[in-house]
Amino acid sequence: MVQLAALLLGFPAGYFIRNQRVALVAMGVLLTALLAAQTIAVGHDDRIDAIYWVIQAVTYAVAAGLVVWGHHASANRRAATQHPVATRR
């Protein structure tokens, strides 16, 4: 659940939210809420292996990378549309 949200929402969050820090915090809050729900759902027998937490840490890192990538893509697109290249005739 958390991995799907990170993959589907990471890049768009960075692309559409102009402030990179706000986008990172928004993704962090969303993933933390989903992680809490997911942990309750899968941890019903009180036994969660350490690999579960490693996978969640990697998921947060990938989501942060997608947010940063989306922010840079958005900034580059905005810069390109604000200063169009002059063509010679």
C-alpha cells in the first residue's frame, strides 16, 4: 500500500507543488499515515521482521527522490516557458 502510493504520487507531488519542502512534508505525512494503517493490518500477530522496516525506509527514500525529480522537472519546464528561445529568421 505504501509502496504503491509512493510510486504513484511521488513525482506528481514534486511536479505540482511549487515548494519542494512542502511537497516532501506532504509525502512524508501521507506515507506515515499509510504506514501506520498498513502496519496495523499486517502486524496482527505481533511479529514483524526487520526487513519490513528496511523496505519501508527504502520506500521513503524512493518517494523523496521522486518528489525531488518532479520538482526539478517542473522548475525546468517553468524556466523554459518563461524564456522562450529566440529563433533567427
